[in-house]
Amino acid sequence: MDLHVILVSSPEIGHIVPILALAHRLADQHGVRSTVLLVTTGASPESNHVNRHREKGYALVEIIPLPPVDISKLVGPDTKVVTQLCLMMREAVPLVRSAIAAMDRLPDALFVVYFGTESLKVAAEFDMPKYVLFTSTAWFLALSVYCPVLDDEIKGRYIDEPGHLKIPGCKPVRTEDLVDMMLDRDDQPYREYLRIGKGLALSDGILVNTCEDLEAKTLQAFMENEAMKSVLKSPVYPIGPLTQRVEPRGLKSHEYLMDWLDKQPNQSVLFVSFGGGGVLSAEQTTELAWGLELSRQRFVWVIRPPKKGHVNDELFPDNMKGTHEDDYLPRGFLNRTKTTGILLPKWGQQVEILAHPSVGGFMSHCGWNSILESIMSGVPMIAWPLYAEQRMNATFLVEELGLAVRPEVLPTKNVVGREEIEKMVRILMEHKDGEAMRDRAQQLKTSATNGLSQGGSSHQWMCKIVSDIESKRKLNGEHAMKY
């Protein structure tokens, strides 16, 4: 009988993408059938990624949206998104239990995203192997599992600590790079973060969306550093990169974009996108527009309505004020850049754009999914971190991988001026340093691709997980029935 596993995802797109990629990997390379239980809120439509998956009709992967979770009585107008996600996953535990109990045969294993570690107890109830999919870096995983120790050792604010926070066997973390959840120890997101860090250790294994060639030092710490091993006894499996598939030329609404890219020289276009939550201020949007124009480079920019405030009135004459999307752009910008740039409102086919031969750079908010998509396309980056663990990701890109340039000041602390933006764009697209980063990106693409192939390191780790699940099923009996 073929293996059947359950994967539990939050409604966050940053979790849905790697969960679906994991399901496809299990199906394509190991013949494992997956049921994805998708936690929903009822407040927003299903992701484009989910809908596209259903249209494709993958035989071994089924997506089941769980009944909407209502947390309205648990949150207020100021409750942060990360807290809401944790509450959703906690409230969804009975739904996960009911969905599994209603199945004709118990699944052979349970996988949950790291915000959903409380669902691990459901697997324990049914005596199933239980795994956590950590959708970010191994470095962030190390900080997450070690944070409860730091909580005991450090009494004041982390950001007031001099220098760096030390993690056994790993690169220290600058206090200015700390994840948002660690900035206020009196806030609920911090308590949720501690809970997640402790919950990770309750699994039979942690799958990390990275690979050995990307984070060899940190992964070695999980296996060999005694202080780290005393905190996290669960094995860590680097099975990434888990990324979206590049689809054939498809959406009619973007045919004009792909046609335009086809006409541009190889590696000549900068792709600018800050993710679903990456909204800049009006002033920063204006400076970015000027920087792109001054650089004289080709670009594709996914642009979103900016946050209110910080508007430089001199750049916004009365006849440009209103509700249109070009209100926050310098006068004449669209006309002056009409042959060198394309603006996409709100959304773009990121994986397909990055994979296009004409794209030679990516200005990104440094979400880990976006970084992996850029690496798998061999494209270097301009790091523009905004929230969550993105500051750590940006530092990792620049200092460890040598794959990006970044502003001198964090974009969340100050407006990055047009001159600095122009300089970064020119370095990435024209300078020899940018060429070196492009070569490095191609090397990482090759090594990551090899790791996913038959016999590669990521493939072997996945084989180990599947083998362990098969052994557990045999131990329980081929035809174990529910009581």
C-alpha cells in the first residue's frame, strides 16, 4: 500500500508555497500521496497558487480547505499578523483532528508548518510520525530554538544588548537584524515565538527549506554542537529548495510582459518586487522611481499603492493628487521610462519573470521564498528587507552568500535616497561586482539543482524521511485499523 501523508498549512502564502512544493516533491520523486489541510479564515479568497494547483489536477496531491477559523473574539484591532496566524493554527487543531479521524485509513505521517506545532499532538494521539516544515533558513531555525535559552539568560531588551546575540555553532545575530517577534518581550508575538521554539523540539524531525551548500556551517551545528544538540534533539533535514514550479507561458494578462522581456538583451532587466506585504511609503516609492530612472537600466516593477504619509508635496502637483496608481510617481516618469521599464500593478508572475533570460537582477524584500526563487534562477539581488526575519536574510545574502548588495541604512529606519538606489542598481547590473554576484548565483543554482537530483544531498535527506515513515508503518502493521 502506498504511503499517504497529511500536510497542514496556514493561510499565509509564504507557507502555502513550500507546503505545495513539498507535496509535489513527495509525489514526483517518491510516489507518496499527500493531503494538504489548508487552514482558512473565510475572510479572503483562496490563493492563486491553490487555484492553479487545482486547475492542473495533480493526481497524488489533494487540497482540502478546512472550515473557516473564527478568531474574532481573540483579537483586537492592534493584534499583529503573526499573532493572528498563531491563533488561527491553534484554533484549527480540532479541525485537523476531525479531518484525520474521518479518513478511511489513518495517514502514515503528519507534516505541519512551524506556526502549527500544536497540531503535533494530533499525530501523537494517532501514533503517527510527526514532522515540522520550517519555511525559512537554518540560521533562523537556530535562533528560534535557542531563543528560550536567551530568554533565561538576558533580562532586558534584546535590542539593547551590545554587539551580537550568540547562537552555539552559528553566525551571531546582530541586534538590528533581530526578527520582529523578538523586539518587544512584553508583546504577545514574543510569547508565541517562544512557544514555537519549544514546540519544534516535540517533532520527530524538522525539514528546513534550505540545502547543504547554502548553510553548511549552521547545519553542522545542529549535528555536532553539544550546546545546540541539548536544546534541539530532533534531527534537522535540509531538503530544499522548495520553490514554485515555472509554468509554461500562460496568463494572457501577462503575455505583453513576456513578449517585452523576449526583446530585451540577456541579463539586462532588473526585476523589482517586495512581496505581498511589501508596501513602501509614498516618499520611498518616489525615491525608488527616481533611482530606477537615473540608473538608466531596464526594469520590471511590481508596484503597490504606498502607505499614507511622508509625501513630498513638491513632487506631487495638484493635478497628480488623487487615487490613481501613478499619483506617487514623479511627474512624467511613466512617459520617460516607457521604453525601458514596465510597471505591474500589485502582482506579477515572479517565478516566470525571474526565470526569463533577460532578467539579470532582483530587488527584493528578502522573503526566503523569493530568495530561493532568485537562486534557482541564477539571479543576484538588491536586498531591501522590510519585516519578519528579512533583515537576517539580507545579512545572510550579503555576508555569507555574496549574492547581494544592500542599502547602508535599513529601509525600515530611513528613506533610501535616489542616489543610493541608482548606485546599487548600477553595481548589480553594470559593475564587475555585479558580474561576480551573477557568477555566484549561477554556481548556487547549479549546486542546489544537483542537490535536488537523484543522489543529491537534499534528495537523500528526503529519502531518509520517507524510509523512516515506511519503517514506522511496518512496525504498526500494514493494515492497522482505527479504533
